[in-house]
Amino acid sequence: MKKHLLLVGTLAISMLSAQNNEGLKREFEKQNKENSAKFDSYVAKRFGNARNAETQKLITELRANLAGFSGDIPNFYQADDQNQIKNNNVDALTTAGGVNGLTTAFNGDGIKYTIFDGGRIYAAHEAFNNLPARITNKEADTNIHSSHATGVASIIGAKSSPLTSRDQNGNIVAQGNAMGIAINSTMDSYRFAQTTLPGSTTPTDVFAKILIAQPKISNHSYGVNPGWTYGTTSAGYPANAWYWNGNYISGNNYDQMGTYNLNDKQYDAIVYNNPSYTIVKSAGNYYNYGPGYQGTTTTSYYQTATGFQLYPAGAAPAANCAQGFDCIGYGSLAKNIIVVGATNVITTNNYKYTAATDVVKAEYSNAGPRDDGGIKPDISAPGTDIWMASTAETTAGSLSWQINSGTSMAAPQVAGIIGLWSQIHKTLFNNAELNAAASKTLMVHSALEAGNVGPDVWYGWGFIDAKKGAELLVGKSNNTVIFNNETLTNGTTNTKFVKATGGTPLKVTISWIDPEFTNITNMWDNLYNNRVSRLINDLDVRVTDLTTNTTNLPWKLNVENPMALATKGDNTVDNVEQVVIDNPIAGRTYKIEISHKGTLLNNAVPAAATPQNYSIIVTGHNEVLGTKESAANALSNLAIAPSITKDVTNILHAPKKSTFNVYDLSGKKLQSGNINSDKEAINLSSYTKGIYIIEVKTEKDVVTKKVIKE
């Protein structure tokens, strides 16, 4: 009967998601029509009626890559080695035994990525010939292959490909390996441009394509630049000069850098309706762009209703991110996606991270935050001088290689790692998926410190660490780590009690998929530096020391001074919250509370009250107590003695009729039984030397403890 109920519930969820997605498709079509009308007006003003074949070709390409508008000014999508694999510890996952508790190598078997990029991936490239049919192009064959898309795909999954670059005299100038992260994975390829897909008669934009593709993990190495861009006459600009993609109104300059806008709303709506979709996106490469950048011209233009105008002397705005922050474009500021900044490759200590100072921001990588103070980017990864596959940008394609830099190279590393984590999760948990909230929680909780202590506007929550994420999954399997998908109901507080290990931080991270923010109007006072929180459901995590009654608060940024160190306080803008107690007292009990402000809502029109799902990870504890009462009573006196043994240990003071399980560190259950006395003997003599987990359960509560077998 339970199986039948589960099937009915799953079917109902699938039907609801399909209904919601149909509503999104209609909304996207409406927005496309509005953008198309505005684009026609823009074309008439910029190009007039006298258009040669080359101009008409340019207009067609601009229309396909239209991303949105800053006021009436259009913005367009731009496509934003083994060493980086060592930097982010991927090699530990792809090597059998590289992670304690995992005996096999993980190479992306059974994992499919969906890549949205500038053109088709060159599927015949030798980078992908280790297995058949690794690349499936979903676009019509009339679309050209893309060097950028092919390179992104190779960063995710190229086979081992040692390469040497030589100068014109034959001298070696660079050597590397373009090996990807998930070398046995498969990939579907779409363009981010608006195109007509095979079997369809109407053009489809990238948001509708996501709904068609139904990706579990997708990479989006493209974005918009709503600040300064360099335009050339060959691209249809009046002069080789700098052009302001914002607005210049009555002597004031405005922009949509940091602005949560319609594209962000659309990404958030997609993930909210489809919480199994993990979307990874690049932060962009326009840091410090502006007149005079790297010796370029200082000539600059702004755009008006009648065309381009030279800026008056002294009136042009400063370079993008001139103060070190605020140059991520809209579409890369959504709450429910993962946005990736780029770093230089770590070249010291055999390319391994040793300290936060090893991580150096790439000079081009855009910086956050979102205008309400929300943390963006979410994470950072190596993006400079990355070896990758390439191709001729023709319908035929060709085999070549290149070295490239950009957040476009960093994002697919994060997507690749999440795919390996998904493979591990499926292996450990009966093929269960790692959903979008859990992927982000795992990524944030396992991140290595970079830049300032805590989150910041250059690196987000830090530098991605594939190995630590895998270790947390192993910890989940053997009950040494709390890693759950949970639900918060309106008007309630979810509570946990843990005893700190001591000697290591007690860390709690939660994230949730938030409904899209809808109060967006195309008025500059609503768009520019709007500090109103984009959260709909504001969850809160608090950790209280029950001995001192001290409550510890999560990290937050100062929106008015984003370059300052993150502080700890009430975070009202992020759908990720993390509390860290650096020096908890060993054996002391801490209370973890997850609560909320206001009323939890869904994204229906009108919105209705609803429970909110979230993902949580807790580390730095060695006991879990389910409720305050159980902490004080049923399991409060539980002990395992001796904690180091050659053969037998004992469960002491457990309630009668409770049960026990014994696990190894891989999560494998070795034995179980009922507890019938105040001293229940557990025989470990037949097991190999190592650490084992003893779990004791009552009807309400569970406690886990470690024992060492000598």
C-alpha cells in the first residue's frame, strides 16, 4: 500500500510541476513578444532603413542573442589542464580510495550534463571519444559549432589529453592536460540564443529550452554586461570606442550591475517549479572595463532614443567595479542558481590549496554583491589559462585545442564537481538524487576559505573543494554528519540538539529554493541600487550554547560597505545561511533552531501559505539529540565504553527497547539489535582496525557515537 501511495504522490508532484512549467512557458512567450517589439524600435533608431546584407546579418544575430533591456537599451548574451583539477581536489574523487570511505573512482558514469552555450559542441572531437555518444547536439545542424561550447564541454568531461604548445620556432611554450572532471559523463548541447529547435516551427529562448531539456545539472557560461563594453565599427558601432550599457538621464548615470531583474526572476521560477534542477552560471568577465582600460581609448558614448552620443567631458561613469564591487550583470543574480567567480590557478605546493592566501581573484572576474546585499558570486574556481578543446566555428567543425581564461572556464568546473557529488550520492543512497538546495548546501559547507574570513564579494562562500564535499557525503552515510532535506511549516521552529566534538568548528549551513521575486518594474528608481530584499521566504538559523545561553547568528554582508569583512547578524537577503562557532566546548550541548519570518508562501498568483523545504548540514558534533526533553532524559546518559577496544565495547544507560546499529565509515551497516539491559555488549572482534559508528535509537530520538577498533 505504501508503494502505491508513493507512486500517486510522485505522479501528483510531476503533474503539478508540468502545470507550473506550462504557465512559465506562457510567461516567457509574453516577455519575448514585449522584448521583440522594443528590439524592433531599437533597430530602427540604430540602423535606420538603409541596411546592406552585412548589417541585416548583424541584426539577425543580435536578435537571437537578445538578453533584455536596461530601460530602452538592449543587452545581449556574450559567451563569457590537470592543474585546476588538483586545485579543487577533483583528483581525490577520480582516484579509487582517494576519499576515506569510498573505495571506487568516480568519473561521472550515469551523469548527464546539459550545456547552454554559443553554438553546438563539436561531438567528433577526440576529447570525447573515450566512450560512444557522449555528446548529443539538440540544435539543428544548420547551427555552427562553437569553440567556446566545445571548450566548456571539455572542462566538464574531456578524457585525459596531454598537450604541448610551441611557438613558431618549435620551442615549447606551455604544457598541460585538458582532462576534464567527469570523463565518462554524457552531455546535451543547446544554444543560449533564440533558435528554432528540430521538430518545432517557432523560435525558443533559453528559458523555454531549460524547461524542454529538464536538466539535472546545467552549465551556463554566458551573461550580459550592463556596464561598459568596448564596441567596434565592425560590430555596427559608430566608432571604436567605449559604450555605456546603462542609461544617462539628466546628468545622472544608471546601470543594472547588481540588479535582480526579469532574467533572474525567470531562473528562480524555473528552479522553484523544478527543485531537482541545479543551474550553474558564470559571473562574467567585465571587472575594471571602462574608458582607458589597458591603454584603450578614452572616447566614450551613451545611448539615447535617437542613437549614440558622446559623453560630455567628465560626465562618463567610472569603470565597472571601480570600487572593487558591484559589476555582476542581471541574469547572474538569481537566488536559486549557483554563480561562479574565477581565480588564478594555484601553482604552489603541487597545485594544492594550503591557505586562503593561495587563492587569488582573476583580474577580469566580476564581483558582487546583489544590490540588496545578497552574496554573489556563490563560489569561486580556477579560470585563468585553462587548457580546453576547440573547433572551427563552422557547421562542419574541426579538431583543435586552446588555452583560455574566464569565468566561463570556472563555471563548468563547479558543474562538473556537482555531477561527481551526484554520482557519489546515488551510490551511497540507493540512487537518490542530489537536488538543487542540497547541491548548494554541500558546496557552501565544504568550501575552502578564500579572501576575507566568511563570505565576500569576490569569492562568495569560498573556493570549491570536491574532496571535502565527498567526505561530507560519506559522513551522511555513516551518521557522523547531519545532512538532511527537511521541511519548515508556517508558525513552527525546527530544533536539533547536538553535543560538540571540540577542537573543530561547529558549523551549520542551510539553503532553500525561494519563490521568484516578482515586484519588478522597468523604472530606473526601481532597478538601480535597489536595497529591498529579494527574498520571499526568509528562513533563519540560530545556534545557542545551552550552558551560557549565548545565541550565535549567521554571516551577512554590509550592503553599504560590501568590501568590509562579513559580520554575524540577522541575514534578511540570502537563501543560504551559515552559523560557525570556531571554538565550541567539547561535550557541551548546542541547540540548533530553524525558524522563519512572516508567512511562508509559494509562487502561485495569488501566493498562498505553504511549507518551505530546505537542506541542512551540521558538522563538528559527535552526538545528536532529537528534542530538548530527550537531551535531558532518555538518551542524555548514554555512553559507549570503552571508546577504544580490540574486541568488545558496551552501550551503557540506553533505555530498554531502544535499538542499535553499527556502521563502518562508508555507511555500510554491519550489525543491529535491540537493547535489553543497562549494559549491552557489542562485539567488534571480527572487524578490521578503524573507526566505527554506533547509532542508538528510540521512537523519537537518535544518538551516534564513535568507537575505535584497534
